[in-house]
Amino acid sequence: MLASTPKRLFSTRPILVFSLIVLFKSFLTWMVVFQSPSWTILLKELPFALILFCLIEWFATKRKLVYYLGANLLMTAILFAVLMYYKYYGVIVTYRALDQVNQVTAVSNSVFSLMDPYYLLVFIDIVVMMYYLVRRKKGQYWKAASQKKISRSVVATLFGVSLALCLFNIVPNRASMNEIVKAEQMGILNYEAYTIFSKKTQDLVDKSEITQSKIDELKQVTRPAAPELNGVAKGKNLIIIQMESFQNFLINLKIDGQEITPNMNKLANENFYFKHFYQGVGQGNTSDAEFIVNTSFYIPPNGAATGVYAGKQLPSLPKLMQEHGYDTATFHTNVVEFWNRGEMYKALGFNRYYDKKFFGDEDTVFFGASDEVLYKKTAEELSRMSEAGKPFYTQVISMTSHHPFTIPEKKYKMNLPERYEGTFVGDYIRGQNYADYALGLFIDDLKQRGIWDNSVIMIYGDHLGLPIYSLDRADKALMEEIYGREYGYTDMINIPLIVASTGITKPQVYDQLGGQVDVLPTAANLFGFSLDDHIHFGQDLFNNDSFNLLPQRYYLPTGSFVSSKELFMSGSGYDDGTHYPLAGDGNEAPEATKDQFDRALELLKLSDSYVSQLPDRETK
């Protein structure tokens, strides 16, 4: 009886069978991405599939079943990619992510750790079909059944209606700014087709019209005549430490009396600590953070900065430091080819980079040597640089606390409470506890070598570690326990910034808003370096405490931004956007204005225009 079910199913028209299959897969995908599958899937997803199926009915005279299977496999691959990408990034994947395939392969453990078993249901029909097709008798029956012709007039009518529905879903929703809202309004398959065939390009603002005064006006930045802390670090080294996936809630966090990050806590409590500091990264994640911090530009509208902007002659922090006699280098234990860093480091102007070739395979965790090895070998190299007699600027990129945070048991430095064991949040806590331990070793090493007292240390998180869309019910309950309320988007993108330097910093918590784009101008002020000839989109955090505006991309929909009072997340535009008060501010009334929305978009456009028109870098 069971064996005859597929036979009876295929005794009907293949166009009906495969339409039902696509509907099922679309329902599953909508349930994960939009959390609200409805009957509208019939009108938003099915018409796209029917267009393909009508073309098969119209043109395929032989091997019709093969074409149906191919079309089904293509749509299955698209929907599965949407599922997985959404769980990892919280965005709708498009064809533009194809240039990210190598990176996805490298982080496959991270990607597949997010997969719920029921996602595999999107492939169940393919498995069943392949099983029956390899059975010669059943396969011949199905192939014969699929060759039954449908009236050309019926096919033409169905094609016309389906095309009209697709256009009805796509055309009115093209202007929507929120990519997830746009995909829901158009339908996922329609949205994917739209991104391929849409040739919309951004009109660039002429480079001559992009001035620092125009940027400052948009950001409402005022420059004091006598900036505080200007030049106080003159002659000191600059060491910027980028902490992998380190979110701000970890600072001073205790779980059942256990301090999770004692070394970061000590730094935050004894130095300058910016608690309202936010990420600005996009598709390039860690590498995007490196780009933003070293240029004070925003990420590109599509793709990773390391891929889009690596061919440009970029004004940068390394070049600025070199102009004042500094040596520069960057340290990262992965291969330099990952995220095209080799080319980006050339564009940024670092004198040298140290990657896996330098750090080796000793004590490997995830993609390279552990943070302990990173910091030990980096400290040794910093000693050699210090002995050379020139001050230096170095950026150190930690990596062991990388998603999915399942560090080896030998790296455990704490005992997790039972309720955290086996959870994503628990693995994250344990991974960051280890990262903090390794950082503590680095700090002690620098102090013993006499480097710490003669340096400015700037430490920040590169990007979020606990995406809301990746958390299951147990994880959300643990985050609510930690926060004492529901974990939200403002918490997700909140990272810390700490500035430490002997003789300069003191215990002080800064309440003003800041972002990764502000690191370069903040450092320039401390060292007394002028930025008069350097267009920048950040602001010196020590001298602009009244207002800031941080446009967001990728992890949040285009048009989103963080203001001094709240996070605004765009909808189709401003009017249907959502207002999220910044955590702990007690602000309930919507504060973000249409003017701020427009200015945030204009800032992104100016950054895109300026960097795109920079001279191309000579490559060998």
C-alpha cells in the first residue's frame, strides 16, 4: 500500500505534484524566517515555480521528468540556503553571497551547528524520488507518466496568470528598504530573481562635493577649540586588540557568583570604558571590523569590504601612524587569504602582517593557533619591534572564541552551572571565559616586557556572538536570566570599547554613544595627529558626548541606525519602522526622527561614493 503511494501520486500531472512539493518547502522556510506562514504563500511562492514548470511543459519534449527534478532541486537549494543563512546572519541570502563560498566552507562547523534536524525535510522528496527512480520498473512508470501532455492553451493561461502574479508581488515592493520585509512582500523566490535581474546602481556623489564639514553637519559634530586629551599619548605605542564575538553584557557579568571575564572587568573598571558602543560590520564580519576601525569608513552596500575595497588606495590609521614615524603590523592566526586579508592589508598600508605561516599549527583551535599562542608570539615580536627604537602601531585579532564556541575541553577555565551545559549560550560563556584568560596572560607578558606602560591599549569586540535568530527557547531563557529582561536587538549589537594607558586613563565610564567607525578619530586625538586631510565618518569620543549617529547595514536592514537614545530598524521605509530604546536607558517614547533616518542614509551614500572614487591601487 505504502509503496504504491508514489505511483498513484505520479499518475497525476507532474506539475501538480511538484507544485505541492514547492508549497511545502516554502511553508517550512517561511516558518523559520518570517515566523508567520500563511495562505499568501500560494500567491507569493507558487507563481514563480509555476512559471518554471510551464516552460518545461511548453518546451520539453523528452526527459521532462529530469527537467522537473532539476527545477525542484534548484528551488530546494535556494530555500535551504535561505534557511541556513538566516540562522547564521539574520538576513536573506542572495546570489551576491556566492563570492563568500570559500568562507562558508571554512566555517562549516559554525553553519551546521545552527541547523535544526527538521530543515532536512526540504530534501525528503528528492531522496524518495531518487530511490524510486533507480528502481527500473518504477522509474519507467514515472517517466512515462511525466510525458503526458497538457493543453498548450492551459499552459499559456497558467503561465500568463503566474507571471502577472509575480510582477504584482515584485513591482510595488521594489522600494522597500528592509530586505527581509521586501522578501516577505515579494515572496522569497521572487525576491531572489529580482536581485539577479535588478540592475539598480547607486548614484555616486561627486568626490569633490564630499567634505569633512558636510559629514560633520550630517552627524551634528562640533569640534572644540581645545580638545580634551589631545596629544596625551604622544610617543607611546598603540596596540588595538580586537576580541572575537565579544559582547558588552560580559563586562562585570557573574553567573552563580563566578566572574566570567575578570581581566576585561579589571580593564573596564580601572580605565576608560565605553558601554554604549556598537558594531558596524556586515558580510565580512571580523574583516569588516578591521576595515572600519582602520579607515573610519562604512562597509559597502554589498559584499565584504575586503573584497569590494581592497583594490583602492585607502586613507588609513596605519598610514597616519607611519607619517609620524611609527612601525605598523597586524597579527592574526588564520591564513591571510581568508577574507582576502592579504590584499586588504596592502590597501590599508600595514608594513607587515603575521598570519598562520608565522604562528604555525601549534595548539590549533578552529582556524588557527589558539589565543594563548597568538598572544605569546605577538608579545615576543612586539619586544623586537620595541627594541628597534621606533614606536609602533599593531592590531591583534583574537579568534579562539569563534562561533560555535565549542572549545576543546583542555581549554576550559571555568565550571558552567548545569543549566548552561549543552547550550549555545553556555558554550559562548565558556569560550569567552577562555578568551579573557588568554588576554590576561598577554597583559601580564606586556607588563613584564615593559611594553604595557609605554602603550595605549584599545580593546573592542568585533561583532555579535549571540544572534537572536540563532537562539532556541532554552538559550533565550538563559539570556533573560542574565539581563533580567528579554534579550533584544540593541543588546545583540552592543560591544564594549576600553581604552587603557598608564598615566593617562583612570576609572571612568562613558555614557555617550560610539561605534567602530569612531576608533580612528579617537586614537588620532590621543596621539595629537591631525585629520584635516583625512575624510572620516567617525568622531572623537572624548570630545563629542552630546550626539552620535551610527548607520547600520546587513545585520540590520538598510535604513536602520543607532542614535543616542535608541535603535531604529527600518521597515519599508521610515514610517513603518520599529523603535528599540537602548538597553537600560528607560527611554520609552520613540526618539528617532525622519531627519535622522535621512541623514543616516546620506552618510552611507557619502561613504560609498568617496571610497568608490578613490584611486585604484597598483597591484603586482
